[in-house]
Amino acid sequence: MTIELGPLGAYLTAAEATAADAVALEEAGYDAIWLAASPAADLRSAERLLDATHRIVVGTSVLNVWQSEAGTVAESYHRIVAKHAGRLIVGIGAGHREVDAGYASPVAKIASYLDALTAAGVPADRVLLAALGPKMLRLAADRAAGTLTLQVTPEHTRLARQALGAGKLVVPGHGVLLDADAERARETGRAAVRPMLGIANYANNLRRIGYTDQDLTDPFSDRLVDALVLHGDAPAIAAGIRAELAAGANHVGLHAIAEDPIGVLRAVAEATRAVAAQRA
């Protein structure tokens, strides 16, 4: 059975995430921590956070299949779940042509990587794929617990839910920025997404869901920045999270763009709970 996740997750950089961060997020009510920036195949960064906490799930977002050998990942998975059953998710992705040497046939590469994980005893219902396009979404539906994605909008989430069906996880990720000054927040958001919008996989996916070359040309349209980076006060960010959940997401991963990311994530969690209580 697929791991069940509550609505809120937090992104932390694998190399910088601390045990104290994990404890703070668990206490704030987060359901998962997603380790960004291609965690190492030994999964020590995930293990460290799981050792420090009691219930929160930790996932990789994502292991780069060109860099992380599947056998090492499987050995690491079994080592960790022996201590923390049901609390580890292996998120994998095919990377990007612009940054990964040897990048070719990403769907075939992911399929062979899944073969290796399966042969080594890693259950498919503990694996998520970074799936944007239709071919990778089909693979996620057939061979994994679901998909986790970045640089997406509720429009893509709806398509992912349609492609995967009701029984799979759909986990979009968003930048979040606590700033009530919309123009200043957009400029900060533009700086955050600029490196990723230069990557063809992300740009092409946004074109598939209706964004134009004008939207995607630096300095990028306000509507695109607003969709990718949730900003405003905490209730406004909570509304953006609700929009993703209404579009079919099971869970939304949040990357706080701030000098105090844990403080921002606490405030967003509190606002999200308050809105949910008002609607109950």
C-alpha cells in the first residue's frame, strides 16, 4: 500500500538539513521533509533526520539516476527501513540534458533503474518519480507510487491526477515567500525560478499547460511567477496550497525562500491549519 501523506511537506537542501530543522518541522505539523539537490545514494541525509524524529516521513526529491547507483540506493533503503519502517520514500528522477553528462532516453533509463530497485527488494509503493511529461507520468502510474514535481501549477496537477488515477500520489512542490509587497515578492520569486526556467524540461512542460514564449522569456510574466512561487501573507499562501489540493494533489511540498525558512514554514503551517479549521 502506498504511504499516506498529510497535506504539507517541506523542502530542505540535503547537504544543509539538520536534525533540529527536522524536529522543528515535525512539531509544526509537517507530514514530510523532501531532501532537495540530488541527495547521495547512501541516504545518510535522510537517515539523520529520521533518527531525530518520531513520525515525519523523509523523501528524496530527487535521487539523480545518472549519479546514484541503484544497488547502493537499495542497500541504503533496507538499512534505513529496518529502523524506520514506513517513513522513507525514494524519489528518483532522470535529471536534465543541460546538466547531466550522458543524458539520453530518460524514460528508458528510469525504467531500467526501477528494474534494478525492484530486483533489490525496494517496493514500488515506496518509490516516486519526478514525472512531468505524458510518457514519464504513464511510467509513474504503472511502476511507482506516484509522482513528485517542481515548477508546476494546479493545471499540471490536474493532468497528473488524470494520468495516474485515484490510487496514486501526486506531490507538487512550490516556492513560498512571505512578503505582502507583490512587486517585491515577484522580483524575489523571479530570481529563485530563473535558473530552472532555463532548463528545457521545465519550460516545455509549462508550454504544455498553456504558458507562452512571452511568459517564459526573462524577466518572465507575472502570471507565471505568481503560479510557481506562492507569495503574500500566510493565509494567501495557504490559499495557494488549497488550490493544489483541489486540483488533485495529495500533498504539497514547500520550499521557503527566506533567511529563516523554518520560521516561514511554521507560519504557513499555522495559517493552513487555521483555514482548514474554519472550513470544517
